[in-house]
Amino acid sequence: MPESSETERAGEPAGARGGATGGGPGRLLVAVYGIFALAATARAGVQIATKFADAPLAYTLSAIAALIYILATVALARGGRTSRRVAVAACSVELAGVLIVGTYSLLDPGAFPEPTVWSGYGAGYGCVPLVLPVIGLWWLRRTARREVRAAGGAARV
Amino acid sequence: MTNVLATAIIVVALLAAAFSGITALRDRPMGWGDIAGAGAVEALLAVQLAVGSVKLAHGEGPAHPATFVGYLVAILLIPPAGVLWGLLERSRWGPTVIVVAGLAVAVMIVRMNQLWSGSA
């Protein structure tokens, strides 16, 4: 399979193509988002199915977090104008969520009898949930600039 | 669950991650070695599903097995999804997906052991 990499080297590097939020380093970002989408969905599914009445607020938040991770994963993987907007929205909500839930869970631990992905700023997941949306938004900005530059270059030709 | 199997999965998952990490550092796209690594992890995870199901059916394991069963099944999705997603990228960033997948599997196995023994 190594031979097919030559087409990549002959053309632009992956990720430089317009709208390629899921290409190049974005491939890695989407993979990490995918893992979190899976983890959050599984966790929320089990919580809601087995003991929703114990802590409706925490478990509803778990479900919302799962939904946001799924949205971000799919939007980043797809790329393109609409997906880019969806991804920016999802990453922003995710960042706000991890900051709000993280702070709230430290101030009032009783509200979260069982940790969610975002409690303690995602400390249970190596604080990756806190770093992930920041990297996501940075990557979206970076690829958006490339896209504008590519579009500008095309217009001049 | 069983320490031997859990240890084997963690070791193989970390080896697969290391192998693909080297592929990425060598600036190569995903090749057969990376696919084989992920395949070996998946094979062991399938064994784990079988062993875990039998043990659960005999009443072993956590008192409330829902979370454990969730892990047992969900973890099977990671290697094949990683291979597919990584193969779509014909650059060094393809094998990095297997690095993430391998590390994620290793962490999940540690967590599953805690759930099984009831220490978390």
C-alpha cells in the first residue's frame, strides 16, 4: 500500500484541500472525537436505561454530552460549509459544557452522584474533554483560513 | 475478568499502537502491518466477549453488569472503525488513528477490570 502515498506527495498534502476538516491531522482529531462519542453514548445509554430516576439532571447532561460528541465527530469528518458551522457550534457548546459542568460539579458534588464525562473538567478522562474542544476550534479556524486562501487563489486565476 | 486475557489484550493493543506510531513517524500511510495489529486486538476482544458472556451467564462478575456489558460490546467497534478511518487517509496521519484506537482499548480494559472486580 505505500505506493498510493505518491499521489498525495504529487498533489497538495492532505488537509490542505478545501473543507478537509477530517483530513491530515484532522484524521487523528476525528478519531479521538469518535472514541469520546462512543464512550459518552455508551455511558449515557447505561445510566438512562438502568437508573435514570437516581439523578435525572446528571444523566440528561450525559445524554446531551453524547449527542454533542456525535455531532462534532460527524461534522468534522464530513467537512464542507454546513458541517463546518455545525462543528464550530458543537465544539463551542462542548467547551461551554465542560467549563460549566466542571465548575458546578466541584461546587456542588451532590448534584453529580456518579461522574459524567464533564465533571471535574473531565478529570476522569485525563482532562481530554477540556482540551479537545479547544483543539477542535483551533483546527476549524486553521482549515477555514486555508480554505479562504485556496478560494482567493482560485479566483485570481 | 481473567487477568491473563486482560493483560494479553493490553499488551497487544499497546504493541499495535507502538507499531502504528512508528509507521506514522516514518511518514508512511497505513499498511498491512497496521491492519494486522488492529486485527490481532480485535481477535482478542472477540475472545473476551465470548469468555465474558459465559462468565456473566454463570453469575460471575459485577452485581450490576450493565456498564460492563456496555464496555464488552462497545470496545469491539474500535479496531475496525479505526482501520476504516485510517485507511481513508493516505498519509502519515492514517496510522495515528490506530495509535488512538490501541491506547483507547488499553484504557478501556483497565476500566473493565475495575468494573469486574467492583473496585470502582
